[in-house]
Amino acid sequence: MDVAVYGVEEAPPGFRVVKSVEELRSLVGKAFIVVVGDEGLAEELGVAYLTREEWGEFVRRYGKI
């Protein structure tokens, strides 16, 4: 299963950056999705949400861009 991230310009290797909401919607149920910075969208889609600060911390700890 892919890991898709919406709301960022770059992501660590192994993550797929999604640029449009339409593409993001097409991945619901097909990928693990993280929305960064848009809690309402994450809630609407029923996917994971991280603040920009949390995403930054995740990248610093677990992945180099």
C-alpha cells in the first residue's frame, strides 16, 4: 500500500506527494493518506492529519528529504 501525503512540497523516499484534492480523493481506500495542515479535509476524508510542525518533526526524525 502506498503512503500518500497532501499539503507538502517534498516527502521522504517511499512517500508519494499528492498535489490535488481530486487525486487525493481517488486514493482513499487505496493508500495510507496523511493530510498536512488541513484538518477539515483530513476529517472529511477520514484520513490521518498532521500539523506542519508535526510533519517537520516526523521528517527530521525518520526521513531525509
